[in-house]
Amino acid sequence: MRLLRPRDFERVFSMRNSASDAMLVVYAAPNDVGHARLGLTVSRKVGSAVCRNRWKRLIREAFRLTQ
């Protein structure tokens, strides 16, 4: 359910389909897997590694609950 390989991230970034607000940028791309997949990158501007990992855990859990 997750994007893990750099090649997967490059494909999504190259599609340039995005939406954003002040805190979050979401990139989207169609896939042929049959279900949604999630990949996260969090900027160092957000804070320490502990803070970034917490953000990622929270977003992954929200994604999991909406499946």
C-alpha cells in the first residue's frame, strides 16, 4: 500500500498533478494496482526527525483508516 522505491516517487512527481494548502502538498498519479498507494516525504523544515516521523505515522494511520 506504500510507495517505497525512488522510482515510484519519481513517477508521481513527474506527473505534476498536485494540490496544496499552507501545510501540505499532495501529488497524485493513476496506477494499475487497483487500490490507492501512499508515499510520504516530509521536509526538514517541519522539525527534528522525531517530529517528521510522527507526522508520517499520523498521516499513514489516517490513510489506513480511510481505506
